[in-house]
Amino acid sequence: MKHLAAANWQLGSRAAGEAPPAGTHDEIAPESIRTKARIMEYLRGSFACLHRAAAASAGGKLVEPIDGTSGTWQRTRVGLLVDAIAHSSNHYGQMVVYLRMNGIVPPASR
């Protein structure tokens, strides 16, 4: 979950023009995020950041290039938000496989 949250923070904050929490980089959460309560708080905050980014990206802002990106890595807000959705889908798929390999039916499949 920490990797997903860190990626959400990085993608969402870039799209929203914010800075991610200190210590968040390369899909790595800050060292202080260790307990279940802190991980859940960090995860919830990351999704809130993505929501802020989407809300702030109305109209033409969705497809405007983001300052500081260029060449092959020229990015738009909609591109970053789509990346966040794809990334969370990958993690969800990994969790489903793990559960099924351990004889557990995932909640969404019940």
C-alpha cells in the first residue's frame, strides 16, 4: 500500500501543482510511515490529492503541458491522472492474485 500511496502522491501532486509529503520519492513513502494507522492516513491523503488534482484540472487545463516536463516525458494533467488509475489497477490485480493463491475469494468477486 505504501508504494501505491507514494505513487498517488507523486502523480497527484504533480498534476495539482503541489509538493508531495517530504520524503516521498520514486514510489517510496517517508520513513515515518510504518504503522497501519499512518499507512492508512498516508493512503487516504494520496487519494484526496488525486481528487484535488482532478477537480483543479477543469476545462483546457487537463490537456495543457505541465511546466518542467519536456520531450518524451512531456506530460499533461489528464495523462498523470490516467497513470494513477492504471497504477492502482495493477496493484489491485496483484492483491486479487495473492488472495486467490491463498484460497480467499476477493471481496469484489463475492
